[in-house]
Amino acid sequence: MALNGKDGCKGEKKISMGSVLVHGATPFDPRTGAVSTPIFQSATFRHPGLGSSTGYDYSRVANPTRDELEKTVALIEHGAYGLAFSSGMGAISALVKLFNPGDHIVVSEDLYGGTYRLFNGFYRSYGYSFSWVDTSDLSLVKKALRPGTRALFIETPSNPMMKVTDIARAADLIHEAGGILVTDNTFLSPWFQNPLDAGSDLVVHSGTKYMGGHNDTLSGFIVHSDKKNEEILRNIQKSEGASLSPFDSWLVLRGLKTLGVRMEKHGANALAAAGWLRRQDRVEKVFYTGFEDHPQYELSRKQARGFGGMLSFYLKNPADVPVILENLSLILFAESLGGVESLITYPLVQTHAAIPQAMRLAAGVNDRLLRLSAGIEDPKDIIADLDAALSRCKEENGA
């Protein structure tokens, strides 16, 4: 990363992530001096002549705006290579093709339901096999390993129960078995956690969430440092066509500029809301990795630089769920997470509806669970909105 020199790459300096986020991999456009990366909204590119190219031929294959985003995401995730896809699911689908039918993958049982649907509903029929375990307990992971196990896929913290998996120990375990570790880092973002530094081989993101940060675009990312895998993944991206568009690439670049300040605010608001919810009579339990009595609190402090903006909680009475969802005004009842607006989700029928009931219940996703993505509003307003909705529950459902 360089911040001085006429060509934007002279006088190499090591600077902090906050500065990299603001300036990106290329601080300004070398040709025009533009400090905002231009949107190269072009499907195709002119060749100077037969057998020669500017380096760009067709935007599905490569685009200058997407290139800048991919380089920036690789920098902040401490990887050599970054690939941008049209969604997080597009990114996960691409990385599955690093493996072959017959291969076995161990997966966190408590994770986004769309990942379960993709693996179990589609790739299982192609000959892949999957085992779903609580990866925060590595003894269960060890038991699930087979001779044909080629990967361990984890979400940490997990969605929605906020379990934390030891990335370094998980990496050692799967590497000893001859496989690779894939870490979904969506919940904490590169601002709070860099799984590659702890031994993960690949990191995936739904960039729709914190990296974009404004609930206005879909995107997904893979970051890694393996040259051989890079050739394979680039070919998959080119061939399947799920690459991120120029305009959406620019939107994520713009979002990344404020990732650091947003993540700090998300984390502070989540801690305030989680602490308040914990004191409410109608709330049975709150799940937040920033609580000192969280089972993996010390592990979180060791492998991450913050606790993030996500929390979930059990209500005592399932009849309170619809009342809360219908009576919140500032907090929006909507799927997704990680945007500047606070969002509340009912995992049972939204994010985790694709997961079979027995598996959902075993993971802790029941009819009393709500998930909150704390936005960057004034925390007093977030709490006041929750308070008003819980008061309405008392009126309608009794004490």
C-alpha cells in the first residue's frame, strides 16, 4: 500500500487498516487524479490490435473497478488474493468447486440457513457429503473427520447463537487431517478479525453486510493466499459469471471507507442493547460474545479485536414475538444484517427456515429466538424502541 508518489505506487509504506480502508489499494486514479475510483460501466473493452490487450477484455472476466475492490479486500483481510462475487452465496458456491464429488466437508451446525440449503439441497446431490457439528467444541469436529474429509467450514461467531470457534486450533486440526479451513468472517468483518492470520486457508464474506454497510447492494468475497487455488477460483468466477458488477463494486468500495468507524459504533450499540435486554423480565437469555460470562469470551479477546454488532436473545413467551415485530418503529423487521440501520430478524421463519426442525432446535433456534443487528443510531433510541415493544407485550400478553 502506498500513499505518495505520482503514480500511486511509489514510496511503499505500511499503514494502518483504517487508512487502507479510506484510501484503498490505489489512493487515486493515476490517469485523472480522481480520489474516488471511477466506475468503469463497460461490458467490453477495445483491443489496441491483434494479439494485444489493455488487460481488460470483458467485464465478467475482469473490470478495473472490481479489481480495485478485490485488491482492497485482500489487503484488509491480509491475503494475497481477493475475488468479488455478486453475493455471499455466489462466493461460497464457487469455493465448493475447489473440491470434488465424494469429498467430505465438516460444517458448523449453527450458521446461516442459506449455506445449509446450498450444501444439503444442491451439492449433496452432486456427490459431496457434509457433517454438521458444533465447531466451538473441537472434540466434536475431531470425531466427525473421515479419511475423505477435505475441509472444515466454520462461522465464528456463529449465526445466530454467537458461538465462537477457535480458528487456530481448528486450522491445526483440519491441516493434520489433510484438509483446509474455510472461515465465514461476515459477522466481525476484517476490522475486528482476520482469520487468515490465525491459520485459516480461505475467508468468505457476505459483503452485503458490514463491508457494504448500507443495505443497498449485494456482494460476496473470497480471500486467500494460495496461487494454485487462485487460478482455479478465477476460472470458476469467469466461467460461472457470478462476478460483481462495476457499480456494485464501487458501492462496496465507498462503504469500506467507513468500515472502521461503523464497526466501532455497531459494537458499542450492541453491547448497550445486549446489556439492557439482559435486565428485562420478558427476556430469558441474551447471546453476545462481549459478555464476560460468555463461554468463549476469552477466546474472542484472543482472536478478535472486538465483539461486533450482532446479538440474539430468547424471550420467555413465544407469544411476544409477533407483538415485538409489529410494534418496533426505529428497528426494522427485515432480513439481513450489518447495515447502518438496526434490523431485527426471526430466524425460525427467515434466515434459518431451510434448516430441518430437529437440527434447528439442536442448534438453539426455537420459536422464542430473535436476532438483532445493532445499527449506528443513538443507542438510547434503540433501547427506547425495544422498551416500547416489550411494554406492548405486557399489555397484550400479561406479566
